[in-house]
Amino acid sequence: MVGAPPPPERQLRFDDGSYFQFPALRWSVAHFRQLMPTLNISRGLGAPVPLARALRADLDAVQFTPLGGAAPMTWAQSLAANYTDGIVVLHKGRIVYERYFGALDERGQHAAMSVTKSVTGTLGAMLVAEGRLDENRRVSDYVPELASSAFGDATVRQVLDMTTGLQYSEDYADPKAEVWAFSQAGSPLPKPKDYAGPRSYHEYLQTVRPEGEHGAAFAYKTVNSDALGWIIARATGRNVAELLSERIWSRIGAEQDAYITVDSTGTPFAGGGLNTGLRDLARFGELLRNHGRFQGQQIIARAVVDDIRRGGDRAAFARAGYALLPGWSYRNMWWVTHQADGAFMARGVHGQRIYVNPEAAVVIVRYASHPVASNSANDPVTLPAFDAIARHLLTTLR
């Protein structure tokens, strides 16, 4: 996409889907605002609060063995293996490692993909802790329009933990999966003349049919996050972007405004539309590591962070069959490892991550453009790599 205009064979477009094909993806994930409508998430008018720096030269050589692998790999090698666009490691709140690749640099912003869910889930959990949402009430109590959908008789807690019983597939490899119909409904592009389906996120949510029993099992489905976004908007009078700016982004010393993609009605994509600077997303992770506190202020109630760290129903999670995530759970749209070090994560397709390790006082944030959407493609390298860095920083003194 270099030139004015770029040569035809190098142009990427939103309307034909070329922007989301690898290797074009490596450029587009750092330029979504040029391709589709977005809503700003203001950092406020105050001065940024710089992150302290104490860069280390020893992390690139840290070794680990990928899951299912026989040969060791170094941290430096893992960055290319996972198509890293940007990565930052914080230790005790200081930047000890920072690298940029592809089309991202420190001034740019990158798509967080489903890391957005954890941000939306945090906002929802904050409202529960404040009594503005009752986690035991039905979704239809807050959004009557969803009464006849599968969400209607689910509880807010079941939405937060994705234990709803919904007829909805998140299989990106299946062109008939409901995730593609949801994406089409949420696309801001004009629909074909013969299109008769839903034309916005809100319209699609009302069509979701039940499948299975609420509360029986964890099932990762993006529509839960967008249902929560609707619930949040009804409870507060603020959409997810406005509430995120007001309650978090303007209060953590962020360097840049963030932004979020929207549908044709201007509704934020609460399940995957967030775009941020790398260091600002690290500030959010550090906020969670510090029990919700920043510069002496309690931005997120400690009870919310404690609830995330405790995790959710491990038996319900096990029924989802994640072979690479044994013993994990899902709580408030965060992935909880239940390891002794207390590590928990936000995870997004194509390799996006926030990794928080309380014992090691480590936060790792990675933006990436892996050609395979599913996390199962990068987890064999990502999971042991992040844990190895945390152990290294925990056991080495500086």
C-alpha cells in the first residue's frame, strides 16, 4: 500500500476482503482505521505517564521447548515463528523488552481482535461489582429485545463466562459457520440487493437460537461479548467505547487514543474491534497486575481483579475440549491458567495477547499477524515462551 495511489496489484480493499488475506493481513492489522469506520476512544486531555524503562539484553537468549516439540527454541526465534508485529515485556512496571516488526511501530495502533472481549468483560465485571448489573438477572431484564433469542433466559453471569447455550459456531475454517453470518450483519458495507438477513450487530443478536443448556459448559462464542456490550450500554447509557474512555483509558496515562470498529449503525464491535498502541495495551495489563490501581487511584475495584484471578468453572471449561489448555477456566472473558504463578490472559485470533503473571510481576503484550486465525496454531510456541520469560525474570536479579 505504498504510492499515491499504490499500484493496482498492491492495493488492499475492505470491500473485497483482500485486506484480511495473508500476507496482506500484516499491513491491514496496523491500518484498520484506513479501511473501515471506527469510533474513537479518547485518552483524555492529560499528559501521558511514561512507562519506566530498564531494557535487558538477556531475554532474546532465553530458551524453552515448544509444546509437542523436541528441539529447544529461543525467545528471539519465537517472535518470527508467531509472526510478531510488536511485543513489550514489563517487569515490575518497567519496560525490559520492546520490539516492532511488520507494519507496526511505536507510533502506530494495531487490532487487538478478541483481546477486546477481555476489555469488555472487565467493564461488565466492574458494573457487577458496583451493583449496576446483577449477575443473576436475565439478559432480557436489561435488553427486552433479546427476550425471544437464546440470550433471553441466560443470566448476565452466563454471558460473562460464556456458558450460554447458543446455536453458533466460531470455526473460522468453516465457511458456513455462524461467525461469518455475524460478520456480514456487522459489516458497515452496503448489503447486496437480495440480502434479507440482519443488518447490524443488534439485529443479529436477536436471531441467535438456543442449543444446549445455559450454564452447562464453556463455549467460546463472540456473540456473548456483543450481547454484553448491549447490556452495558443499557445499564449505563454509554456504549463500550465511551465507557472504556471514561472509566479506564483516560485514567491510565495512555499515550494514544484507541479506537474501535463499528457496524453500519455505529455500534462498537465489543467482541473484537479494539485497536490500540502496544504500550497502552501494556498499561491496561499492568493495571490488572496491580489489582486495578494506578498512581494511587483504584481504577478497577480490587474485587473485580480478584474475581478474574480466581477463575471460573474448570469443569465447565474442560467440556470445551481445549487440549492445549488443561486445567484452565474462563472468567469475565479472561482466560485463567490456574498455574501456581497465577498467570491469566486475554487472547485474540492471529496471535494477539495480554499475559499477566502476578508471581513474576510480569506483563507481556503481543500484537501479531499469524496466517492462521486459531490460537491453537501459535499456542505451542506462545504458552511455553511466555512462561519461560516469566520464570527467567522471576529468578534473575538485576
